[in-house]
Amino acid sequence: MSEAPSDFISARPNLIAASIEMERMLSGLTDSHGRVADEIHVVRKHGKRLRGGLAVIGEAKPCIRWIAVIGRMLGGSRDAVVRAKTWDSLNIDSSIPGSVEAAIYSILGLEAHAAARRPPQEVIDWSLAALVQVRNRLEARSDEETAELAEKGSGHLKKQLKKRLKRALQRVHNEDFHDCRKAAKAWLGGMSIVAPDLEIPAKSETEKLADNLGDENDLEVLAKWLTDRGFTHATTRVAWKSLLKRQEKIRRRSISLIRKELLPVIDPKN
């Protein structure tokens, strides 16, 4: 794979365009015609790609955190929808009147319905102001400087991903797999902006792992929600049994993907 600076010469204009596009998306949330949760999901996905791109060029951490804060401020509504969908995916019988499952199902549905509300204008205003500052910093750079930084940064993010993949296999801790997901998203998302035409080694395998870890994260989000509301293993045995069984299945798949499909391609020497 060639990684000469010329491969990254469009990094700066692409990042500026991505920033402008996110500004447009945020402005559109004030007139979303009832599709707020879906549109917020698109904004957050775009924001993760932009964060990855900024990480590739070594942008200052406060700027990257601004984009992360935007996603977190908007995340509550989308998380409510994801929790409801994740519960549905577990195929738990929630139709029995008076059951704890029926109660959980109704609360999840109520919160998902409430997610259709538009974010406060103050949130949009702050987010737009933060993006303008990020864009101003990008516009102050040259194409050549940004391309050189992107070339170096792409290698750094790839090494970071390899390190986290190996650590996940060694320790098998939840936080390690969460770190793998973030590293995979940052590398793939960032490279899709700074060098969209560059061939990425193990791209399909990394995408597959990121999707699988995303499913696992959705289950963790639901598990935390249940715990925070007092729906423990003792009070909600059937739901927890289904959830943990699904988590175990997905975790085994993640380990297999890392060991058999991803690392042999991304790190063939080992």
C-alpha cells in the first residue's frame, strides 16, 4: 500500500467539507419532520468520522473533544431508540400483563417515543460554534502540511488498532473490546475522509469487527439501563439470561474475527 503524501493531498479540503456538512446536518435538526432520532444517528456517525479524520492529522485534543461532546449531547435520544430495538432483538415475551418484562417494554417504548423531540436550540448553537472553530483551524493550514501530518497519523492509528486488538485477546476485558471498537472506528472513519481512494488493509475485516462490537455495545447500554433502574438478575432473570447469552455469543465472534481474520491481515508478521 502506497502512503506517499500525494495520497493524502486532499485531506485538508476533505476535512473542511466534512465539517461544513456536519454544520448543515445540525442546522437541519431544527426542521426534521419527526425523524429526529434517525437524523441524530446520521449526525453522530458523521461526527465520529470527522473525529477520526482530525485524529489522523494530529489535531489538538480539545478540538477532537468538542466533536465528541456534540455526539454525547445528542446521544440521549438515539440511545433510547437503540435500547428499545435491542430489547426487541432479544425476543423476550413482553406481552404478559403484570410481568416485569411488560413493564420494561413499556418504559423503553415511552423513552424511545420521547426521543422524537428536537434538541434544544442552545445545543445546536454551541455545536455550530465549536465546528466553526474547528473549521477555522483547518483553513489556517496548508494542503501540503496537512497531507504530511495525515501520512504520519494514518500509520499511528493503524499501530494503535493493532495494539488494542492484541491486548483484547490477551486480557479479554470489556473495556479492551470497547477500546478496539473506538480504534477501529477512528481508523476507518478518519481514512475515509483524509484518503478516501487509498486502499486500506483489512478494511472489510475491520468493518465487520466494528459492527460486531457495536452490537455488543448496544447490549452493554441496555444492561446498564436495566441495572440503573433496579432491574437486577434477581428481579429480571429471563431478560438477563437472554442478554448475557447474546453477549457471550457476540464476544466469541469478536475474538474469532480478531484472531482468524483481522490480525493475520493487518499484522502478517505475527
